[in-house]
Amino acid sequence: MRTQLDPDSIAGAKRITTQTLREMKKDGIPVSMLTAYDYTSARILDAAGVDVILVGDSASNVMAGHETTLPITLDHMIYHAQCVVRAVSRALVIVDLPFGSYQGDSKKALQSAIRVMKEAGVHGVKLEGGMAVEPSISRIVEAGIPVMGHLGLTPQSIYKFGTYRVRARDESEAETLKSDAAKLQEIGCFSMVLEKIPAELATQVSASLEIPTIGIGAGAGCDGQVLVTHDALGLTTDFNPRFVRRYARLAEIMHDAVTAYIADVRSRSFPSDEESY
């Protein structure tokens, strides 16, 4: 007989695995996921006890300053993933396969996933899309690589959608999403992100699946939640969707610290005698 997980045991777990996430869903323990792209941030997140660290293609926005996630390359993602993995001893590390590295060619998709796993040492990959990318997901899963799916608003398809509005509000798109979610589970995804869909729909999909769902802008009925760390910590100030909760305002703190540093340099009060050799 399987014993239930204790939330405290999750916090103290030596390593979070895909099996851990499945057990968390069974026991009703919500999964926490945040993004990281560098060693220092990943080390802080891991020490704080976050369950999953996503090396997201949002690095294209918050690290490189691009308008969309499309410009970032597989080489860029591998570099960021390598930095994160060096810092992590507990969290499950998943990396986004970037635009152009898996769509329409399952052989290329497998090659991309293998490169990420071998060169970065992460624990799995995430792909956006439903049945359109089924061949790519199936081939990666068959090779023994864990895959996290991603349905709803898929930022790599932003030029197809033409807007970042909520997806699957109408019945037809909602039914397609439900069908895609079931298929992703069937072909072997260990989890999936549900982004910017109605909360009621996300709750229904989550309840229908055995694998955990991770929501972003999809309500509290998902099995876990993810945010871009730069948004959650207030490092970004020009991105304010309703699903972001600011847990700090680090941009303001950093601005004040830098202005104080400049003032101390100008006045020659830094460095002091105690800070000199």
C-alpha cells in the first residue's frame, strides 16, 4: 500500500523527479515551478525549495530583450541550462525546446532533445503544442527523455494567434484542448503547462488527467503553478498581466542601491579605510 506524501517531506526531498510530481498530484500537494536562466538565481530558487525550475525560452524576453520568444536558439538554451544545472541539487530542471528546434521534423526534435540532455544535464524538455507536434513528442519520449507538454496560449505561435488573449474561450477550441491534453498524456508526457485559459476549463482538464498540470493564468484548479521569476520578483516593470503576483519589487530595490552606490563613489565615501588594503 502506498503511503501519502507529507508536504514537509517534499520540502526536504533530496531530489525531485517526474515520479515525485505524479505522487504530489495523487496526494493533492501543489507543485511550485519558477524560471531560471543563470547560476546565481537557480541556486537561490533551489535552496528555497522550489519543486521545478524551468529554463524557459522567456530568456529571449527577460535576458536578451527580444519582443517574443522566437529569436532564442537551441545553443542559447543549452548555455542557460548549463548555468542552471550547475547550481541545482534538488529541483527538477526542465528546459524549453526553442522555436524551430522541433516543429515539423520529429528527427530534428529528437536530436535537439538529445543535445539538451547530454550537453546541459537537465532532467527533461518542454514542447509547445498539441497534435501538431505529436510525432516529435512521441519520438522524444520513445528515446527515454521526459517531456512536459504545453497547451493553451503557446507563445512560440504568437504570430499565428496575433494576440496574447485568453485561449479556448469558445467551445470548439476548448474541446480541442481537452482532446490534445488527453493525447499528450497518452503518448507519454509526464506533465503539462496550461497557459492563459479559463479557470473552469483548466480545472476540468486537470481533473481528467493522471499527470499533473502546471498553470499560468489558468486559475487555482491546476495541480501546480509557474511564473517567470523576473515577473514574480518585480524585476520586470512593463509586463503586468492579471495572473502575475509581485512577491517583491526588486527593480526598485536595485535602482535605489545603484543610486546610493553612485552617490558614494562621487563623494569618495566609498571605499572607506575599512574597505581598503
